[in-house]
Amino acid sequence: MTQPTPGRRERKKAQTRQALADAALRLFLEHGYDQVSVKDVAEAADVSVTTLFKHFSGKEALVFDQDTEHGAALVSAVRDREPGSTVLDALQAHLRGLLVSTHETPGFRAFRELIDGTPALTEYAHQMWLRHETALACAIAAESGAAADAVSVRALARYVLAAPRLAAGSEDPGPAVDEIFTHLKKGWSDLGV
């Protein structure tokens, strides 16, 4: 099923949102997150502060402009996986592809350093991943028949969501994701613990 083409209004909203996110990231990387105000971002994107807040809930959200899409993609990786593919295989493929593509993106390291070096962004990222954890746990539960609040389901969702952060520090995140998922699938008995 094909998605309908967005109308002019939706395209304009998406363009404004992207212009704000691009301006924010550029300014944050050039001057530091704490030295840039939302007014600075709005001016750089040639919109009002009111318009900025129609698109983003706050300053931190400007950095994580694809938060909703990432959460939906995780759930989709579980629900829309290939027949015969396990939930973990589907999540591994999704996260591996995401990490490899972002790791190769120019400016990724600077983006990662911005988040790691800014306590407000580190905390926002943590809260964002917790929201994704709940959605992912619900998707895993629906596939497994377990309760979404079961400790095993929540633990698996949390471990899966820790994989990108762990692998992002590697020179080559693809094999790192694979190693993490090997342990998620088989456990850690090969470590002798």
C-alpha cells in the first residue's frame, strides 16, 4: 500500500521543522548547546519562537528531531519482520543498519560528542530511550504472548536499546551490534561467568 503524497501544508510544516532542526544542530555544534538560545535558533531558521514551539517541545527536542520516527521504526521492525525471522534477528538488522548508516554520516562524531558533553542532552536522550523501551516492550510482549510489564520483556527491551549506545563507540559498529546480539540471543555463558 502506498502512502498518499503529503499536501502543500504538510510539506511546508516538514520543511520548517527540518530547517529548525538543521539550524539548531549547526548553532549547537558551532557555539555549544548552552550558549545558543531558542531565539537564536528561530532567527537562524527565519521563523518566530512561537513557530519553533509549534514544532518542538523544547530546546533539547531540537537535537532529537527524529525521536518519533526512531520509536516507530523499532516497533515496526518487530511487527513487520520477515516471516520466519525472530524478533531479535529483526531488531539486530534494524539497529545494525541504522548504526552503520549514521556512523558513516559526516558530523556523526561531533553530534555524539555534543550529546555526551551536554548534561541536558544526555538526560533527554535517556528519557527518550525510556519512552522507546516501553513501546518496544509492548511490541515484544505482543509477539511473545508475555505481559508487557513482565521483567523479562522489559529487560530484553532495555538491553536491545542499550546496543546502539554500546556499539556507537566502536570504530566499526556493525560487528559490535552483531556481538551484542549474539549475547542477547545466547547469553554470556561463553565468558565463563
